[in-house]
Amino acid sequence: LRPYSRRRARSAHIRSDRELDRCGHRLQTFSPARRPCLLLFFFLFVSTTPESNAPTMKPVLIAFLLLATPCLVSLSDAYVYIIPDAKSPDQEGHCYDATLKIAVPLNEVRQRPERCESMSCGSDYSLHVAGCGVIAAGPGLTITKTDFSKPYPECCPHIAKSEENTV
């Protein structure tokens, strides 16, 4: 069993402190990588107002659909969880996770030992942990192994062409 529940998330932006899971961890819900998508949707809304010119709508909609397609596909798959009030009782200016027995200095990012995870201590002494998400590979593709020698997120498994797929 893992010491904390982990929620699949797409962001580091917290909408409100009231968004907590059953263990009291703040849920992450919005990805900064998706901000360009919001601009595309705003562009579509503005371009479809009643005053818009009907003959020019078809190219605008086609261009929008081509640009918005990546927004419909997940841009990042990872898990993120936050341990609130993780101030270290022994070390001043550190967050501490008693379960993992790891101290992280305030406003610094550390790699979790033997895991492909990033740990950081926020200015409010909340411990932020991010790790690799779940990925799947289709025909002709393989998933690489986790490389613990690299920092997060470079250590995460990724999709690569299989040897049968190379020409």
C-alpha cells in the first residue's frame, strides 16, 4: 500500500482550498500546458458571433479544428499529490514526510530516492510530490523502462518505436 492516495492530475494550479480528497490532499485540476487551448476556444467563440461573415466561417472552423486537436489529447499524464502542513519539527525551513522519512528544504526541488518523483517544499510548508503517469503503447511501439539515473520527468517511461517498426 502506498502511504498517500494519489490522484491523476494535469496541473499544478489549485482552484480552491476546498478541493480536497478524502485524505485531505489538495486535488490538482488544471494544466499550464493547456492554456494555449483556452485561447483557441476563445478564438472560436469570438469568430462564431452573429456578426461574423458566413463565407469565411468554413476556413476558420477548419483551422480551429486542426489547431485544437492536440488540446483534445492529453498533453501530460502524471500524478501529483500535496501533503499539507508538512513542516519539519526538527529542521527549520524544511518540509518533512514522516512516512517516507525525507526532509526537503523550503522552496527547493529534490528527486525522491529510488523513485522517478519530484518533491518540493512550498512556502506554506506543503510538500508537493509529482511522478510519472500511466502510458500505453499501440502496435509497433514499446514503452521504455524507468531510468532512475535521470531527474524527473526525464526518468519517466516514454513511448518509442519498436524494432519491428523501423524501416
